[in-house]
Amino acid sequence: MGFIAVEAGWTVTEVGRQPWIIHGVMRTADAVTPMPGIAYSFYLYTGVYISLALIVTFMLYRQIRMVDKLYDVPSSENPEKH
């Protein structure tokens, strides 16, 4: 039921996003206002998100590699065990 609710909400959002379009009368492509320079912001945001994805991937990989060093303490070095 949760999955259906999420999908139904997404569908309603996307259909309601285009109130200026009259179903069967006007196409979305005809209603788009041309805006010069919009490609620059698209590429900028794309670059930022790709950079963030690479940084997060690197940080997670580094954290996974360090698990043995951070959490596995040999018993001879643990003063509480003596």
C-alpha cells in the first residue's frame, strides 16, 4: 500500500505540474517558454551533483576500509580484559 501511495502521489504531482496545458488541445512542447542560458544552470547543477556523488562514494569507500582499524582491537592491547 505504501508503494502504491508513493506512485500515486508522484503521478498526481507530475500531472498537476502542467496546469497551463489543456489535455488533447495543447502539447507541453508548445507551452514551454524559451529561456536563454538555461543549459548553463542545468550543466552546473549536474556537475555539482556528480561531484557530490563522487565525494560521497570516496568517503564511504574510505570508511569501509577503516572499519578493521577502528573497531577491531586485539585482546592484548585492550586494558579492560586484564
